[in-house]
Amino acid sequence: MATTLDRAVEADEIVTALRHYGFTQADVASATGVSERSVRNWANETPLRRRHEERLQALRLIVLLLDDSLTPRGVGQWFRAHNRALDGRRPLDVLADNASDAVRRAATAFAEGAYL
């Protein structure tokens, strides 16, 4: 089943679609390394720097990975919960440190049944 996030291409579309999973603009800002104001400006088609776009796309892909295993609310909770696969850190905090690969690995392990 295709979701709005599946079809989201532009930054503002992705941010809007992430609300379905409980993400706030502050969450997206933290995960992508920008200010909340920058996230709001994406709705006005303000261009993203490449590194911020890459981080936003990484967040999008991780959410889609978890969407197959969890409810939308559960996806949001997974990002806010302390995770043993991330040394007890919350995935949102790890993303803020620009470590999307570690979060993707933790999400993949979870989706494959490794309930850490």
C-alpha cells in the first residue's frame, strides 16, 4: 500500500507526510541539522543544502522501512524510545548527530525481528 510518504518528493511534502507518524517540525529540524525556521521555509520552496536534503531523505527512508512493521504511531515512538542497538540512545538523537547509517541499521534489525 502506497503512503503519502512514498510519493513525497519535495522537502515540504516529506515534512507534511512525516506528521502522520508524529514528527514535529522540531523533530525534522533536529534530524536534518537545521533550524525549525528552515523547515518552515521549505514550504516556500527554499532550496535545501545537499547535506540537509540527504539527511531528510535518510529520515524518510528509515520511516518507510519501519512503516511495514509498525503503526504510524509506533514509528514515531520507535524514534523517541531509547534503543539498545544505538547504545541506549534515541534514534532521533543519533540522527541529530548525523549518524543515519546507525539508525538505518537499527531499524533494519528491528524490521527483521531483532527486538532489542
